[in-house]
Amino acid sequence: MILVYVNNDVRASFSGEGAGRRLTVAPQAPRGGAAGQGGVVPPAPEDCLPRREVTGEEQAAVWWVGAHGGAGESTLEELFSGSRAAEHAWPIHAVGQPPARVVLVARTNAHGLKAAQRAVREWAAGDLPVLLLGLVLIADAPGRLPHALRQLADLIAGGVPAVWSLPWIEAWRIGDPPGPANAPKVVGGLLEDLQAMTEPAASVNANRNEED
């Protein structure tokens, strides 16, 4: 399955436009194993996200996992065809299947950042069979983050393969459907990065299936 923007006609206008995003590693880097960093103490069980088994009918190039309620994973699902919102649970594939490719999503308020931090710790502990591509932080209000929240966001960013920051979108707040007309340019950069992370792997799997 290929990840595409909801309106292919606007993809060219995003080419080379990455303002506002921050990619901490090359896009190809996360295509390794599904384990986290190891040597990290996980959160208490009650602070961990639940896990749910993904059925064979559920296919997605990328799963958006909200670290907390109202994170914005459903909005990202609307923006990208080929992706799915996993709500607030880790999507776990059956034994023998490639791990689910996951992007965490959180708001930039204190509650959202702390929830993201717990989810990153859970992944980094190394007992979670998913392939974490990165973290999307969605602004919870207009303007710059307060210093304390910026520090916390930077701390969390050091523990994940990549981080993308989406600004406050007033149109989304008042209920306008997310789409090309009201999406920031950073959305195109997010698409390009995730395509680089996922599509080569999909091509490899397709070639293997043909050989079989």
C-alpha cells in the first residue's frame, strides 16, 4: 500500500518545501528492526498505551497512534490516503508478518508532550513489535511554545527517529475538513519523508512476493 496526499494534484506544489519541519535523521534510517533502543525503563503499566492485533483486512502504509485523546491522528488519516488512525493503541501484526509502521501523534501542551514522552519510553524499552518512524507534534494553540514546553519537546525529540511539527490551523479548529486548501506546506514535507521511509520497503516486499 502506498501513502499519498488526499489530492495528488497538489503534490508537485509541495516539492522541496519543508519549512517548519524538523527531520532528525535521514528518512531511510528507521527501516531496520522493530525493537526500540533497549536499556530504557518502560512506564508503569497503567501509563502504557494498549495494544491491539491488526487483522489481515486492515492494511496501512502508516499507522497514526495518538499518544492521548485529541492528539490529531484522525486528522492525519484524512490528509493521507493509505494511512490509518490506530486511535490510542499500538497496532500489532500477527507473528511472522512485518511490523506495523507507526508514527506517534501528540499535541504540544504539557499533557500531550508528557503522554508522548511516555509512549516514546514504552517503545524505547524494546518490547514493542512496531517500527516507529517518528513523532508528529501538532500545535495546541497559535504562536510560539513557552520555553518550558519547547525544552520538553526537544528532550522528547532526542528519543525518536524523526520529528515533524505542524502549526496551529484555525480552519481545522472551526470544523473545516483538512485538505489542500487549508493544510500547511509542512504537510508536503511530511508526505515526502514518509514516502521515503515506506515505499522502498513496499517495493522490496513486492519483489520478494513475485520471486516466490
